[in-house]
Amino acid sequence: INRQIKALKNRPYIISATPGRLKDHMKRRTIRLNHIRTAVLDEADEMLNMGFIEDIQTILKQFSIRSSSKALEQWRRWGMYGHLPSLNSVI
């Protein structure tokens, strides 16, 4: 983890992390997500099916409200995540 913390101090343009590791960095305050403009949740449908909605919500709450709201609305438009809670309960 120390190597990752050191790399994050260099302000990388791209970060790839599992939800668990990302939450770990958020807890350690070694990463801030409020300035992120684009996020890709690879296999998000599988994360939701496996019950990781709370992890996704925790991560998305760290984005700007506009960005996280936009992401959830996009998921709904694709029709893949109709079971997501309302934006008010996520943000």
C-alpha cells in the first residue's frame, strides 16, 4: 500500500482500483474523488448482482453531486439498473 500511496502523491491521470482498495484509500485520505471527471465501473452489473451497492454508493458519494447523479441516471437510461435506489437515497 505504501507504493500506491507514493504513486497517488504524484497525482496520476488514471487510477485503476477495486472498490475495496478505493474505499481503503478514501478511508486513509490518500485519494480525493471530488475532482474526477470520468469514472468507469467495470463489471458494475456484476458488483450490483453480488450485493456491492453500498460500496458503489460510498464511492459515488465522493464524486461531485452532479457527476454521480449523472452516472446513475445514465445507468437507468441503459435499462440495466432499474433496481437502483433513487438518487436522493444514494447522494
